[in-house]
Amino acid sequence: MEVLFKSTITCPKCGHKKEEKMPTTACQFFYDCEKCKEVIIPKKGDCCVFCSYGTVACPPIQENKNCC
């Protein structure tokens, strides 16, 4: 399976969507929505904002590895 490095994040507060490049060497725990300025954090049990609110999970999860 090919690892994808872009994911579209949807803000849980306002619904704004934006495609972002995912980091490959660290988890992204915070994300600032450019529309409503909400600081988004992962849902309980998820390692990063991409796993919680993205269309694609982070690269380590895609590779069935531990994330952070």
C-alpha cells in the first residue's frame, strides 16, 4: 500500500476543509483552523489531528506502526 502524505482536515467547529501536508517525523497534536481560529486537538484515543479529522490517517498509522 502506498503511503499518502496529504490529508484534508475538516474543522469540527465550523466545517472548514483544507488539504494539508502531514509531517513524517512527528505527530501534529494541534491544528489552527484558518476560518474560525479554533485550536483543534485529537479526539481521545487518536494520536494526531489527521487521525481524528483528516481524510487520511497519518503516515505511521498507514504503515501499521506506532505513532509518536
